[in-house]
Amino acid sequence: MHLTLGSRIRRVTGVVLVLAVMGAASNCSTESGGQATSASSDDEVAQSATEAIEKLYGDGTFTEPASTGPEAQPGYRVALVMSGTQSPTGTAAANGAKEAAELLGWDLSIYDGKYEPSEYQEGIRQAVSQNVDAIWLYSIDCPLVKTALDEAKKAGIPVFSQEAADCSDVDPSEPSYYERSLEFSEGSFIEWGEGLGAAEATWLLSKLGSEANVIEVSNTELVITKAVHDGFQKAMKEQCPDCEVTTLPIRLADFGPVLQEKISTALLRNPQANGMALSYDDLVTAGGAAAVMASGRNDSLEVVSGSGYAANIDLVRKNKGQDAGWTYDGAYEAWSAADMINRYFAGEESVPSGVGISMFDHDNDLPPEGEAWSTGIEYEPIFKKVWGVS
């Protein structure tokens, strides 16, 4: 998931997964006193959640890519327009795309959108002017680039999306602009996002059980974080309808001191809270972890987020304001997107990628110090064999 603090500072909106006009988060609150407690051994909510979360350790729902498919279709000119390349995720995705394109024999150009929606449109327009065979969008939702996508459609250039929502996903009355979109183990991009939120809820319930009293720090300005919020709320209601959930709505403009202050205030107003969920890693590194540590409640709060970047892994390892998270492997996802496009060139249908959801915490699956999480699945040899390359 392509969301970084640096990009927030560089632009007013801070959008990496572009803004969509979607509903705001609900805001409820509880105010009570007491210390957080862990779930008892006979807590049915905790037992059920523990059984579920144990299936998400290791590679979780990540699977091997399809073992059959078309050989490499060389000679095509493909333009990859990225929301940005400066973050660890962007770098991993760009490098993965380069490696896959070279093996497939494509002439790949990469346009760095610099986390600016106007630049996304410029990248698409440049691709149209170059009359490429395909436009590959990474982490760029349709609504903010609709005008440029209209130009691509008029030029007859197919557009493929990796980790992005189509205009019809955001508003069913709108047409679809993406020829194909990368499918995840959980289904669509939005369904994958909902799965991330559900995984956060399940992890917290595995630790806190029916005594869970959780603060959800949520931003719903983004398609993906709206999905994470929805998945979290649904899972909490289904698995523990009597558990307390306080939703703290935040905005992209809050990143930094304002974000830390808002989370600190939420902790003060909810002294009985024993858990916290944050949609993704930047909410932790841009104020969340600092607020938890400053509150003096680090050891009485279970804190879960995403997405397995080295900085967040380090916080978990050192017990500095985060305890768990879901994971992300940008390189595997990029190879899967390249395979999706190659199948289109060969006139074959898409298949779901093997990219899914897994969880890590202080007791499970921490990568070596200084490294981000990556799947243990050996996907490269499988793709190479399918493509007939070495």
C-alpha cells in the first residue's frame, strides 16, 4: 500500500491512493476509567479470533501465482505511471516492474507522479502522446485522472490498474476506465482493503477478547483507507458486538503534531481503552506511536496497523508504540500486475494474483532487523517458467 509521510508533507492533499468522494467515518466515544485487561483463557471471542489470526501468520492468504499461462509477449511498449517512487513501497514496486518487463521483453517507461494528481494526469497524457500499447497505473484511483483517462480511451489505449479503484468502483453510475485491475486473494482491491481492516480487528480480539475497548484511528478520504475502516468496523461488530469501539476520524492534513495531539486527546478521553487500530503505517510513524509512548500506556495498549515497513517493524521489535501489523510485498504485486498485462497481450483472461494478507507481531514473523516484510513464496521462478524466460 503506497502511503508515506513524505508524500503528505510534499502536497496539500497527501493522497497516494487518490481521494475518492466517499462517506466520512462515524464518530462515537466512550469515557470511563480503569486499566486495560487481557482476555481470559476461556474467553470465546479471544479463542475464535486466535484461531483465525493464526491462519494469517507466515504467508497468510498469500499463495503462489498461477502455474500456467501464456509465454512472454515481447515487443510491446508499456508506460507505467506511478503515484510516486520515493517511498519504500514505490521503490519496490518500480524495481519489480522493471525486472518483470525486462524478462517479458517490453519497452517499459516509468513516470514518477511525485504524489501530485496533476502529475498523474501528465504522465497519462505523455503515454497517450507516445502512442504506447498499454498504460499501467500504480496506486492511482480513477476519479482524479478521469480527464486524462478519457483521452486514453479515445486513443484506443488500454489502461491497467494495480492497487487502484476504477471510477465505477467509487460511483456505480460512472463508466469503467480500466481494461483490467489486479485481483487479490481476497478479490477486488476494495475487498482486499476490507480484509486488511478485518485482520486488524481479529488480531486485537485475539489479544483482548470480549473485554476489547478499542480506539480506531481512521481516515476515510482515501478509497483504500475507507475500505480498511469498513472492514474493521464490520469485523468488530460480527466477532464482538458488545465490544467498545471509539472511532477517531482524522484528515490527511492532520499528519504530524496535530495527529499526535488528536490521538493523545483520544487516549485521555478513553482511559479504559486497551487497544488501538490505525489504518496504515504512516499513522503510527507520523504521530500514533509517539502519542502512545507519551501517554504512559504503552504496556496496557495493544496497537495494530500496517504494512510491514522496516520503521514499523522496528517499533514492534522494540515495543515502542506498535505491537502488530499486516504486511505488504510490492515486488510480488508488481510481477503479478505484469503477468495480468501479459495475459491481455496474449488474448487470455486474467487470473487472481497470489497477493493476499498476512500478519506479524512481536511474537510472530518479524523479519531481520532493518528489513521490511516480504513473502516467503518463491514467485519469481514460477513466473519465469510460465513466461518461458530465464
